[in-house]
Amino acid sequence: MNEGVKVERLKTVSTQLKIQLMEYSAPCLTISGAGWNFSTLNPWRVLKNGQICFTSDVENAADEIGGLASLDIRSIEVLKIDGVNDLIIRFSDGAAMHVTSMGEGEEWVLNLSDNFTWVEVR
């Protein structure tokens, strides 16, 4: 992170969530499984080993996202970065999806089976 950027961890869910559905039809990303779901209209990027693999902006993002559907989710983190809540989804192969909240009207919704719901709207 850049010096001077304030990062606060708001919530971490360590779990093993099985993905049953993962689809992207720009700008909507949906990931869900038994008893849980996540959806967003926000931009996102997938990283592995510190390198960007692909982003929501690439032409074949819907095809690329399908490659993650066979993985499990190991953790979900909600981070407050300079006053904006971002979400990081960590997959079983070491990849991570970073969902950013950059502008007005962007949102994400996370519903977990433990009755935890987070709605992020800017």
C-alpha cells in the first residue's frame, strides 16, 4: 500500500464456501452457493502471486471468471481503504478477487449463511 493510505480490516470470514454459480454479464458479477451469495456492479480484478490475471474490463472477462467456478472460497475480507469499503475474496488456489468501491452508485451485496449481510452502497 502507498504511504499515507489508511487501511482498516472491518470483517474477515474464514470459511470454505463451495461455489455453485459464478457468472459475469457486464457490469453484474454473481457468485453463489448453498446458503450464500455475492453480487456486485463494481469493477473487480483477479490477482495471483501478486500479478493481475484479468479484470472486469477485459473483453473475455465472462470466460475468464468461469475458470474460478471450480474453486472454493477460503476467506472474504471487508477492508476500509481511505474511507471506502472494498471486498477481497480469497480462493482455494491462492487467487484473490479485489472488488473496489470507487464511485457513486457502485455497490456490492454479500449474504452469508450465518445471517451476516453486508450491503455496500456509495
